[in-house]
Amino acid sequence: MRILLPTHVQSYTGGTAELDLPDAPTLTALFTELDARYPGLRFRVIDEQGAMRPHFKAFVNGEIERDMQAALPAGAEVMLVAALSGG
């Protein structure tokens, strides 16, 4: 499973933007695994109720996925996108 991360969370991965991890069954499981490897990353993206924070979106194989419990296909590419703001 390939994970693409925005700069917003790369401080947790030592600046790495792309990760290769074993397949995870759901986004919830994926973020649990990411947090085990990169402590603090999950809390930056997932709120206390287990939902993705509003300024982040996850795309699985190019399609937006809002359901944290949806099954992820084997070998999926998961791209995390963060909103930009400013003036």
C-alpha cells in the first residue's frame, strides 16, 4: 500500500512524503498503523471521535473516501490532502 502525505504531516515522518506499508483493511486501521510507526500523526489527522478532521481529505486510488471503515483494496494508493489557507 502506497501512502502519499502532504507537507502538513511530514514532520512526523522525518520529511518523507511517500510511504510503502503493508495493506490495511480500512482507513482506521491504516492510521492506527501510521501512528504506531510515526507517533502523533494520527491525532493530527483524526479527531477524538475517530473521524477525519475537516481540513483533511483521503483519496483511495484517486477517489475520495469519507468512510473510515470502508474496505481498502489490496495494493491501494492512499493520498492524504490537506486544505491550504491564507490571505
